[in-house]
Amino acid sequence: MMGGSTTAIIIFEGTYIPHSVSVGGAIYRCKPHLPKAQTFFKCLGQGHRPGVGTRATTARCPKCGYVNKDEVHTCVTKCVSCQEPDRSEDASCSKKLETDAVVRQPTCISQEAQPTEACR
């Protein structure tokens, strides 16, 4: 743990996560990290964020996805990802939820080259 954070990443071998661990005489509660798909709010694209391998893109209107949000245009609310009539940053977007489910797939960590029986 660094700074004021109360979070530490601990990697366990296999798929079992204990309720708590003892580190340096203190007991810490364990819970799985459930990441969400990253969304770059400039282009409204999923799976990337600013400064991490993104290409320069024109900002999109968050309501309709129009490519140049500063240009005067008529908005009809539509999600860029799923084309449904909701805003692109809406957390209930079906495509975003699908991407979140893929990102959250558990992975098995093993010190061996091949997964152990506990990982299968």
C-alpha cells in the first residue's frame, strides 16, 4: 500500500480467494478486483483511455455521437457503441455491459508453466 491508499494488489495462486489475510500482524479483508471496460470520453470509444496508445481523434458529442461536438448540429440521442436511444456514457449500455463482462473474466495465476488442477 502506498500513500493514503488502503488498497493492495495480492495475487493468489489458483481460483480461491480467502476472506482475509494477515500481513505484518494486521488482518486485511480480501475481495476480487472487478475491472470495468475503459471508456475514452473524448471519442466515446471503449477499451482505451487517454494517453495509452490512443490515436488523435475529434471529440464527439456525448448525446448523439456527432464527430465534432463544438460544431452546431441537431442532436438525436443515440449511443455510439450500441446505437440505442441513450447517451454514450450511459452505464446501462448493452455493449458496455458485454465488454465489462469480458474484462471481468477470471484468470488463473500459477507459478508453473501449466495451470494447476485448482486453476482448471
